[in-house]
Amino acid sequence: MITTKVLGCMRSGINDMELTRVHIHHEVDTSIRKLGLKHINLYQIHVLDLLTTIDETLWALDGSSI
């Protein structure tokens, strides 16, 4: 089983922080590339994000949207 996580702020760009769909998808792609894999089994958020709606975060974490 391969697991990894996303933090609220990974870099300083507008799409590199918080738990927005764009940020999560970018970090999934980055993790897969860095690990040299085709997929990961479990992707989890590491911190609570008070600025992004939970609906957007869950939409991004839905396996059918990645």
C-alpha cells in the first residue's frame, strides 16, 4: 500500500496552497512522479483548511475526479 499526504501550503504560488482542487490534483501528480509510480492507494490531507470549503476538498479527493 502506497500512501502520501498534502499540506495546506506546499509552495508560494496561488495554486500551491490550501486544499483547493487545483492544488490537490497538482500535488497528487507531483507525488506520483516523484515516487516513480502510476498510482497511489491512499491520499490524505495533513492539516485542516479553514479557507477552502470541505465540499471542494472532498471533490478533489474523490477517486473518480483524479
